[in-house]
Amino acid sequence: MVIIGHQADDVREKFANSSCIFVEQKTQLGTGHAVLQAKNVLADYKGLILILCGDVPLPKTRDN
């Protein structure tokens, strides 16, 4: 899942063929607020959630 806000239409377009689930944060009020926008989508999710700000380097797994 990707929470989008700034240039949301461009992000959707660039990742249209991906398996990303997009949640839009219409007014950018910080990272905590962005996470709250995904609350309903994640309500039944039981796994690990990793929250990253949009300007962090892309994390890699040990296999990459």
C-alpha cells in the first residue's frame, strides 16, 4: 500500500500496472495523519507494517 498526496495523479499513472493499493491523503498533515488515512484499509490486516516517509532511500531485503 502506498499513501499518496502530492502529485497523486502522476504516482497513480506511473504505477498503474503495479499491484499497489493507493490511499490518498488529500491534505498533507504529516506522517501520522497519512497513516490514519490507511486505517480502514488495514483494519483486518494481521501482518507487519513498515511506515516510511516518502523521502527515505528504498530499503532492500537481504536477497537483493
